[in-house]
Amino acid sequence: MHRKDAKMIIVNGNQSEWEEGLTVEKLLARENYTFRMISVWINDQP
């Protein structure tokens, strides 16, 4: 469950709540993404 006011990062349709210091690169590494083509949205913006 995510907070209503939380900033979200969506990678290939999977939501992750943004936290201080989190970058897209760190999120991709943490979630073990290795795809060549990835769609990333931050706060509903591509």
C-alpha cells in the first residue's frame, strides 16, 4: 500500500514508492531489471 501523497516511479507497469536518494538507476539495480528496453514513468510523466 502506498501513501496517497507518495511520489511514484513506475517501471514497466510496476509501481515503486520514491524515497530520498533513490535514482532510476538504483531502482533498476534493486529490482534486478536487465531488459534492453524499459519504460519508466515518474509521477505520471514519461
